[in-house]
Amino acid sequence: MGKHAVIIIGPAGAGKSTLCHAMQEFYQASGRTVHVCNFDPAAEDLRYQPSMDVRDLISVDDAMESQNLGPNGGLVFCMEYLIQNASWLHDSLGDYSDDFVIIDMPGQIELISHIPVVPTFIEMLKQEGYMCGVVFLLDVLTATADAGKFVSGCLLSLSSMVSIDCPFVNVLSKCDLIANQLSDKDLEHFCMCDFDYLKLQQLPGHWQDMTRTLCGVINDFSLVKFHPMDVTNDDNVKNLASILDELTQVADDAEVRDRDVPLGEEGGGEGVPDGTEGYF
């Protein structure tokens, strides 16, 4: 199939591992070979069985004990250790060079912004020949709690886009947990970053003007939009899978293979949806 990788990022607790598990089940049910890889050295209980696991190289507990570090320092040490051991990554990826790979990353944002471990890791994947795409998750429970938290999440997404040179898609996760609290129409306002819909007047007076200015910056770039994700909704999962195929050019590879089929032989397949139907 070619080398294609999707990297799942986002704050801790945003539902990255849950999404990885849902996407793994979808691809496997559709007959696609997919490998989910854990690159969070602090992970404890995973819902999926990882094909690759950074904890086989180093774990946070090992780093804390050997380097006399706390949890955050141990995580940073582990990720930097991974970058320094590119040969381990190369050897481990060698078994899956023709398969679709989903990579579950740690949630600490400093690994993207302050210590550019995640961008460096993605560049290493590119050097291995992978066509990469990034999925940024924002927890809808946090995003809809108040206007300030949503604007903060949008800025976090925007700063991640600036740091990572890669096709990018944003997802509002855990939408199944607010199905009885937020209508599809209300959810659409958040997905489209409709800041006029937000009740900024609920913020303290001295924060309102600053927040409005930040909203203007986000709108001026027109880069931050979200797709809702309810992992129990087959249409949500299917549409995200279609978006990921386009993001990593899986669809383009399939078209090339179809054109290579000799005349008289069966080939081809259904086109890839545009990734927007079935969300609302």
C-alpha cells in the first residue's frame, strides 16, 4: 500500500488512545491492514494492542529511576532518548513499511512547543519515506465549558500547525458524552469556530477585549476548523477515515494502482468521500 502514517496529538485526556482504537477497529473491519503504535512512554492501560511500543525502548518509570527525574522530566527524557535512537525506530518500522500506521503520541504540549520533539519525530518518519498526516484532538467537554477554554484550545491547535510542517486536521473528541447536552446545530458552531456564538460576556470584563482580539487572529488565518468525533457513531469514524486517506494520499496511491491494472482485469473501487457528509 505504501508508507502512510497518521500521528495523533492533543492535550492529555483528549481521547487519543480511544480514537486510535476506534480507527483500528474500523480499518480492520473494512479489510485494511493497520498498525497502531504507542509512542507515549507514560502510557499505562491501552485499549488497543500496539504493534510498536516505545516502552520497549524506554519508559517513564525507567527514566525517573535512572535519571532521578519527576514525571514530566522523565517524559521529556524518554522522548529525547527516542530521537537519539533513530536506529530503533528504523528497525521497528521495517516490519510495517507497506502498511497504514497510526501513532499515538503523548499529551504534553511542551513536546511540540518548547521542546520540539514531536516535530522532529515526524521529520524522522518523513525521512523513512512516510507520507504523514496529523490529527489534533480537543476534548469537546473542555471546549464547550466556557468561551475562554475553547479559544485557548483553538490557539493550541494553531500553534501546533505552525510548529509541524504536515497536513493537519482538527477533531472535537468525546462528542458521544455531550449528545444529550448539545444539539447538532450548537455543535456545528464550535466546529466552524463561530466565535460570535460564544458568550464572551461571561468572561471577566478585563479578559473580554483580549479574547475578542484572539478570536480575530484565529479567524484571520482561517485555518482552525473541527470535525466532531463520536467513536460510537459509524458515520463519524468512516468520514474521518476518508479524510485521513486523503490527508496521507492513500487515495492517490489507490488511483495509481488502479491505472496500472492491465486491460481486461478487474480493478478500481469506490471514490473517497469528501469527508464532510454525515457529520451533522
